[in-house]
Amino acid sequence: MRRAHARRTATTIREVSDIVVTTDERPEGRQRSAEEERLLAQRRRDTRNKWLWRIAGYVVVLLIWEYGFQAIMELIAGRSLNDALLPGPIRILQTIPDIWEDGEMLSNFGATLTRIGIGFGVSFIAGALIGLFTQNKWLDSFFRDLVVVSLTSPGLVWALTGLIIWGFKPLGWIFAIFMTTFALVSVNISEGVRALPKDLLDMAKAFGVSSIDRQRHIVIPHLAPYIFTAVRFGFSIAWKVTVLTEVFSSNKGIGFQMRVTSQVFQLDEFFTWVLSFFVFALFLEKVVLQRAEDRYFRWRQEVAT
């Protein structure tokens, strides 16, 4: 009887965990109420206004860059700045097709993303394990200072250290990415584990829910926000550190192209690589990572404040 009761309890937990709640869902055939229509229209207006203000911000910055900066320089210094020193957005846009046709854009972005994928993949696995290990007070004492050093040290220190020890070998940039990102993952996972609902876990154990079901339906859903936070912050740091290491210790990649173009004084190409870096970083953050997070947490109701 106890086993049957435990199976029924585990089934109930699985059924409850599979329920997806969204603000737009409604039973088939039922019309939205006036209040629901009002809230939906308000949400659409808020989304439209948010995008309009975001686009306006980009337009203002680009206009100041193209036309306003020269006027500011003339006002402050009494002379205009040479276009070769600070090319405007229009000139940079004209440079992009040349780099794309040469095949440099795809090959260098591919090299940078490969380094990020390998380095941050190793860092995430190690950081997650350390975050779990720190629940033990002895292991917490063992790793604590290493985590603090990683959190407080600038990425430049580890990039130069990797260059000195390994030169242009892959271990150099893997070491730099690992030392600057694993602590972010470790701290987030550790805090998530400490915040686990002990009463819910105790209840599941009391009703005989298996360890696998507890991990799947309680632990992992609880840790998901902490994992996504660790991925987003860690990936952003890994992205910057990877480009930094390429400036010093690589013969391919976005950072390498920035170094070469600045050394030969091709500043239009230099700023093209810089802007490409910004645009691609925003694409990965807003389109890839943000959409993955929104899809996973689609069951959450949006709370209007």
C-alpha cells in the first residue's frame, strides 16, 4: 500500500510540474473578457513603446557619432578631427561588404566562437561542480579563496598569464576563460542549492518519491533561474576575455583582427570589427540566450507592476 501511495504521489508531482500557465491561454471557444483585452492591448503598447525608445537610442548615438562629434571637437578644440582617426558609421557600413567578400568575417567569428564554446564549456562544468561541492563546509573552505580571487581579478591578468605560460597554444585562452568565469557559475549554483526548499524535499522523501524524480521535478526547476543567470553573466565575461586573449596570443579571431587593423592604422576596418563584435554580442544575448530563457520559463505569469 505504501508503494502504491508513493507511485500515486510521484505521478501527481509529475502532472503538476507539467502544467504550463500563460496569461494568453484560455479554454477553447471562450472569448476574452474586457479586462483581458485591456491588459493585452496595454502589453502590446508597452512592447511597441519599448522598441521605439530602443531604436531611438541607437539613432541618436549614430547621428551624434556621424555629425555631432565633429561639431563638438570644433567647439572645444577649435579644429575638426580627421576622418581617418574616427570614421563615421556610413564609412564603416561601406567597409563591411569588403571584409565579408574576403571571407574574413565568417572565419574570424568562427574561430572566436569556437574558443568561447570550448573555454566556457569547461568553465561551466567545473564551476557547477564546485558550486555543488561547496555545500560541504570543508570543500567550501578549500575553494572559497580561489573563487574570491577569480571574482576580483581582471581578465587581463589571466590573459597575460596564459600567454606567458602557453604562448599561442589553446591552453592559454582556455586558462584565461576558465579563471575569469568559473567563479560566476560556482557562486550562482551554490546560492541556488542553499535556497532549495527543504520542506518540499522532505515531503517528497516522506512520500517515497525517488531520487531521480526529486531531481527532475524539484531540484532542477528550482536551480534553473540560477543556471540561466550563471550562463548569461559567465558567457558575457567569456566573450570579452576571449577577444582580449586574441589580441595578445592568437593569429586568428576578432581580437586578432582588431590588433592588426589598429597596427596598420586601418581604423575604418578596426571600428568595423568593433561594431561587429557589439552587434553579434547583442544578437547572442537577446536572440539566443534570452529566447531560450523565455521559452524555458514560459509557464511564468507576467506580473504587471
